[in-house]
Amino acid sequence: MAFPLAHASKRALRWNALLSLLLLVGIAVVGNLLAARHLRVRTDFSEDGLNSISDATRSILGRIEDRVTVRLFATEDVEDGQLALRTARIRNQLDEILQIRPDVFELQSLDPTRSSEAQRNAADVGFRPMRGRASAMDGGGSGDPVWLSMEMTYRERTERIATPRPFEFETQFASALHGLLADRRPGIGWIGANIDPPAQPSGQPGAQENPLVANANPTYRYLRIALERRAKFEPLVGLETGRAVPDDIDVAFVMHPGGLPERTVYALDRFVQRGGRLVVCVDDPSYNALLGTATFQPRDLKTSPFGRLLRGWGIAVHTERHLWDGEYKSVRNGVVGFRGQSPQLVQVNSPMVITVPDAGLSDAVSPTRGVERVQFSWAHPIVPEALQPLPPGVEREDLVWTSLDARLDEISSQLSSDPNDLRNRMTYLRQKPGSKHVIGAAFSGLFPSPWDDGAPPPILGPDGKPSSAAGKELPSTGPKSRSQVVVFGDADWLRDPWSPEGKPIVGFGGLGGLVLAENLVDWLTLDEELIGLRSRAPKPRPLRDFLTEEMQAAGVFERDPFETTYERLERDRNSDRARKLASGKQWITMLMPAGGALLVLALFGVFWNLVQRPRRNDVGRAEGSDLDGGNRG
Amino acid sequence: MGGIKVFPFARRELRSAFESPVAYVAIALFVVVLPALFFFLGYPVGRVPLPGLWEGGQASLIVLFHWLPLLLALVVPALTMGAWSEERRSGTEELLLTYPVRTGAIVLGKFLGAWILTLLMVSLAVLSAALTVDQLGDLDWNTVWVGLAGASLLVAAYVGISQFVSSLSSEQLVAFLVSALLLGLFWALPLFVRIFPGDVASTLNATSPTTHFLGAFAHGVIDLRDVAYFALITVVSLAGSTLSIESRRWR
């Protein structure tokens, strides 16, 4: 009788084990579900800190005083798995952000695929489903429309995010919220250079014959698009006719100011006197980025009204010379052609096109902090404070500078970009000692005005000549205030990165200019939160380029214009040697740590076996004693 | 009573591993193969293939971390296939179970031994690659340490699952194949989510250890949800192994 009972008991125990196992799996599933819902604690230890809510976002959220209604137009049952994950990722991030201030947010989730009213509402505000894009992106999918857009309302103001992107959602959300919280959009004025390309090719020499010349004219449409996203943008026209800079303009960009009439300069001075901010880009050479040449049209800032105004403020730009930088030089296309041979397009190092890295951008102020690689062309240096003293009450902060391997060169009427000429010129310039030069600086304080005690300049009539109505003083909208003037010895850093035909003008490494411009606007309009958001880009961590290092060390890049066949063969041999050396260094760098790890492993193995050998004679006894010891313990 | 005398069993596992050349060969291969894939091949899996170190040109170990779930899905079953099946085949399991200690302690000891061995292997490979990258550029070491911490949890889950499979089988090869298939399936789940409807896709994605490891740890983020996931998987698989071994006592 006992055996069947025992048998039944064993069976019961096995069932018990199976049920326990199922129970454990159930606990694991439920535990994970509960953790997913309630254990939302995450810490980002990475140096870039891109995976956690930034301080800038928290600061913007902290400023909310009233209720923010977030209307999320999202498809609940997404058939396409990839889009479902994308939706889930964005909703997770949204939940995480809303949880920081749950008291102020009201989330309304609407599914346009289920409710015709929600679909109508979404369509009314211009939202579209992602159907077409999803199919194209994933190479399949059901093709059903997937909605994912949102609208935020705060105090009867509305901002929309038509296409939330999983990896930029926080920036999108915080920027939209920042726009909602702002009392007004900052006003940005623009004067002194065409912001859009001219309808007809410009009068630049060669424009008619060569369309490249016209296409590479320095226009600023991409800057305008970037600024118009969050500011009111207005070209300042008619200042010479007696018009004042409008009151709602906070920052004015003054580009190529050498030729500005005196009455325009007076209007800009009045703007600064009442606290307006200027970004001034002095740039006399007209640079054609695609051809790599520049034409100097002297509009000497020294004798111009704007130059006099700047010098009165303690600001001088050395427009008679431009900078060569042997360390921050850029690689760009150049044409090499000998007599009787067809020209060849080659890559040359151009010390006149300077790409300033992190080391050349100030860490002391926010606009340049975290900006990567701003590209300047034929830049003028800003005269040091020792040579151009500041008036009382004005302070100076340098923002951008060259490397120590920089020299000043005379500006010739036609600047060549032939690689051989460049090399010869650099060799000549390097005979003089190099030094650091400032390309951009910020000045702040109470700026003196040349018109404080004098009559204002005459206004210009339609014919461009002084009118009889000259001399009328511009109405002042406020008392004299502290202001800021940011000056750069170049305007090309703000230029479009692509020509109208889509040809790249600025290398991708030199696209920090737009970020710097946006940062400057935020800094000058006291909106530093957005700078904090914008700087949340992954830090570039480039690898050592052994090949370039070895090539440079071997002098392969320095081409002699009168190179003989023997010298060319010698350079080729040097090039091969540099390649082998670079390859060898690369392999050594790769193999050393792995080899070290294997060596450690081998030494450990030898040590272990030497130590264990005496015990191996009686493995059973050793194991037994181990386990018995454990038992006794 | 034996209490929870775990460490003698862990030592026994480690000792037997280091007395044979298998562990040395496995570690050496891992130390060579993982960085080689990272340096030269990149991670050509999934919709967005990642370039190798030289091609990508950035000082980051993210590609190396992408390889870990797949390589470990092959290596861990190989290292743990004999944990129980070999004991059973050679008849030492019965001897082991006669020790006056709880089965759980033996299971935990074997788990600890295999976990330490695998972790040593992963650490050597990851740190040697990290040292190389650090010489070449500005490596974010915080991400490396967090990635290694995540790898230790991933290894724990993999070792737990593989030992559970080993406890069910008396053939090493069968244990290896089943474990590798199971872990490979877990690894591959995120690759096929788009063919499933939305809800199923989300569930399958959340089931995969790859998602939990690459989603946070590999980027330098510690998320308690991921820690809970790996902890639960490990505990459940260890408890499963204990029940599986325990059930044999009753036969």
C-alpha cells in the first residue's frame, strides 16, 4: 500500500515542480510588466548625456505657470511593427517629460483612424498620416495610415509638432514649449547684403561667362530659414531715407557694412543706443566658394561711416589684411593645370579657408560653447585691445580665434587659389613668426555715440543724394541702454552651405556656423535655454588619422610647382612609405591591447596550473575536502 | 544542513574550467574575434548596418556592444552545455546530489562559476578593445563601464537560461543546440518585429534581451526596468534549474 502512495506522491511532486515553474514564469512576466509601468528610474552616465531629460528642458518646464493642453493625434493600433515601436518610443518620452510637471499638463489622446472628428481636427491643422513614408522607409508594411503628430496649447497660443522624431523628440517638444511660453518672438533685422540670391547673375566678374560664379554668390537663405523658425525676420530697408530701426527688432545682422550710407549708420547707432544688439560681419573680399577664388573690392572700412562708428566703440577690423592659418586650414577643391595640359581638379589644403575647431572657440560664454567647427574664408583679424583701446564702460570678450600658426597677408586685387601659388605663399609667410589672431569678439556696455552732441546726418532722397529734409533726429524710444555688439572679420561663415543647385559649398565639418548664429541670437535676446538644448548633440570623437599624419610628416602634401620627374618619383616613394608606416602603426595600436590580454591569460594559465599541479594528484580528495569543508561550515 | 554553501561549487566549476584548455581557447578566441568584428566588419545586421571602427571613424564601442548579444548566444551555451548534462552522463550528478546541501546552493554555485568565467572573457575582450579605441580618440569610459555592467547582467541571464536547458538534458550537444537556438531566437526577435502587428511587435521587442541591453546599457544608461528584466530572467531560470534537478531526486 505504501508504494502506490509513494508513487502518487512523486507524481504530485513533479506536477508541483511543473506548476512552480509556470508560476515563476508568470511572476517574471507580471514582474516585467509592473516594472515597465512603475519602475521608471533611469540614470544617464554617458558624457554626452543625450539619453536623459536635459537641464534646459527642466528649466523650460519649470517656467510653466498655467495649464498646457497636449493634443496627441496618434493611431492606437499600429499594424506596422516598426512604426508601432517608433510611436511607443515617442509616447514613452512624452510620458517621461509630462511626469516632471504632471500638475500643469493635460494630455488628450485622439485617434484619427477611429474618430472622424479627430481626423478632421488633425487635417484642419495640417497634420498628415505617415502611410507613404512608412511604406517607403520599411520597404513594406501594411500601408495603413499611421497618425503621430501633436499640438500644444497654452494661454490661447498654439505650437505644433507635425512629425515627432524619436531621437530628437525632447528638443522638438522643449523648443515648441519655449515658443509657447515666450511673451513675444524676438525680432531680427538684416542689412547690408542680399539674403536671397539675385534673380539675375550678379555683376561679379565672370558671372556671365561662368554660371558657377553666380551660383556661389554668398547668400544667406539657410540662415534665414533657421532664424525664421522661431523669430520675426525683417530686412531693414529704407534706413537711409530717415526710417528708424523698428522697435520690435532685438538683433540686427549687419553684413558687409563698408558701403552703408551715413544716415543708415546713424539709424544703427540710435538702435544700439537704446539697447539694440548688433551682429556685424566685416568682409571686404568677395569670395566665390565653388571656384575657390576671391575678388577684392575695396570698400575701406577705415574711411567709411560705419568704420568710424565702430572705432568710436573701440572696435577695429584690419580689413587691409586677411588671415592664413597653417593649422586650422581646410581641405577644398582646387584646379591644377600646366600650360598645354587640361586642368585637373585636386584636393588642396587651403590656409585661407579656416575651419576653427573647439580649441579656437571660447568656453567662457554660451554661444560658442559646444559649437563644433565654424568655417571662415579670407577672414580679417580684429585689432587687439592693446592697439585699439576700449572707451570707458565697454568690455570685450574674444569669441573665435586662429591657431598659433596664423599669419597676416596683404590682400591682392585677385586672390589666387592655385595650389602651387598657395604653397609658395605659405612658405613665404612662414618666414615670419606665427601668432594667434581674433576673428570674432563680443563688446558690451554703454557705447558712445558720435551724434550725441552733433546734428544727425542728412537723409538720402530717391536719387541717392542728400535730401532737403536732412537732419531730422530719429525719435528715441527709450533712454540710453547697455548694449552688445558682436563683430566678426568675415561674413562667409553664415553663408549657405549649398549652392542653389545643391552643390556643396561648405564641407560638412564646417556647418557649425548656423549653430553659432542661432546661439548668438539666443544669447543676445537672453534666451540661453535654447542654447542648452541645441548643444545636446553627440560630441564628435574622431579617430587619429595615421595616414594623414604620416603623409604630412613625409611632406607629401607640399607640392613643388616646379617639380622634376625625379622629385615626383621621390614624392611617390615617400607617399608609399607613409602608407606602410601608417598601416603598421594602425596594426600595432589594434594588436597591442588584445595581445596584452592574451598574454595576461597565458600567464594566468601557467600560474594556475603550477599552483594546482600538486592538488591534481588527488582531485577527488581536494573536491571532497572542499565540499566537506563547506558542509562543516 | 548544508545551508547556502555556494562558493565551493563555484570554485569547483572554475577550477575544472581552467584545468582544461577549452576555457583558454574560448577566451582567446573571444578576445580576438569580437574586436576583429568591431574593427573591420561593423555590424551589418538589421535595417541600419553600423560601420566598423575604421570606417565609422568615431571613438565609440557601440558596434562592439551590438555584437555581444549574438556572440554570447553562441559562446555561453558552449561553455555551460556540460554544467548538468555532463554530470548526468558521467554519473556524478547523483554523487553531487548526495551532498548534504540544498540543490539551490549547487545550482547557484555552478551558475556563479560559469558567470565569472564568461564575465572574465567579456571583460578582457571589451577592455582590450576599449584601450585600443582610447589610444585612437576620446573614448567615453563611462559608457564602457555601464556597458560592461549591462553585459554582466546579460551574461547572467544567458548563463541562467543555458544551465536550465542543460539541467533538462543528458546530452551536451542537445543542451548546446537547444540553448543556442533559444538564445538566438531571443536575439533575433527585434529583427522581425515589423512583420507582426503592433501589439505583438511591442511585446516581442520587450521580450528580447537585445532590446534591454542595447536600448540603455550600451549607451551608458542604467534603467531599472532593464535591471529588473535581467534579474527576473536570471532568478526564474535558476529556480527552474533547481526544480528540474530537484524533480530528479523524486524519481
